[in-house]
Amino acid sequence: MVSETEICKIEIESDVTLPGLRDVYRLWRTSKGDALYPASVDLLAMPEMINSSIIFDLKDPGDPLNAKVSFVGTSMSKGAGFELTGRRLKGLVEAPNIQRMVIAAATRAEPLVLGPIPVHFKPHSFLNVQHMSLPLSSDGKTLTRILYAGESV
């Protein structure tokens, strides 16, 4: 059973409660085949989720705060209010749940889910968002990137 306030490993598909994230998780599972991690996930196959996704490049999985944004969906940049591409995770202090999810994914090297939990977007404006982080690899074995995606209830 997934906790709404703790970051949990995705054990079964139903741990991901929102349909868009569940589709991304299914695609991640299919993409990895027999490998520990997939090299990529074709987000173009899910245009409704590409805007709510970020890919972080890990130069050193032992130092996830230095992970660098290599791809960011439009709605993520709009929600942040500034361009995220090229920014390092440690500079995203405005997005503590994304930081938590990427650090946990780099540390635990497994698919993770959090929430839905309330997220503050603008003064007096909240959305309940479920967060998901999925490990990616250039060789199928070594964690080199993290796919983060979020979906609101």
C-alpha cells in the first residue's frame, strides 16, 4: 500500500493511482524489457504526459543534487514560472517535492511514487499532485538519468 506522504517503491501498477502516470509507468516497464532500467521512455507516445515530465541527467548518482535538467515539459516550466532546462537540482528549491523524488530515485535506484499531496502553485492556489520518478540508463544497468513526472488530481 502506497502512503500519501512518504515516497514509496512502486511494487505493483495499482500503486500509481493516476491514469497518466500509470501509463508512463507501463511504458517504462515495457521499455526496459529484461534490463534493470530502460535507456529511454518514448514520451512522444503520450503527448498528454510529455508536458508534465522532466528528465534529469546524473553525472554522479552519489551526488543527485548536481543532477542537471536535460528535458522539461512546457507545463513544468510554466508552473515554475521560469525555464528549467540546464538548471541543477540543487537550484530547484522552489520545487521541494521534485527534489525529494529525484534524490530518492538516485539513492534507491527504483521506481518511486509520492502522493497525491497538496502542492502550492500561486498565492492561495493548491493542486493535489502525484509524483513519480523512474530510473533510466544508457546501458540498461547503470543509473544515468531520472524521469520525473507529475499529475494533478
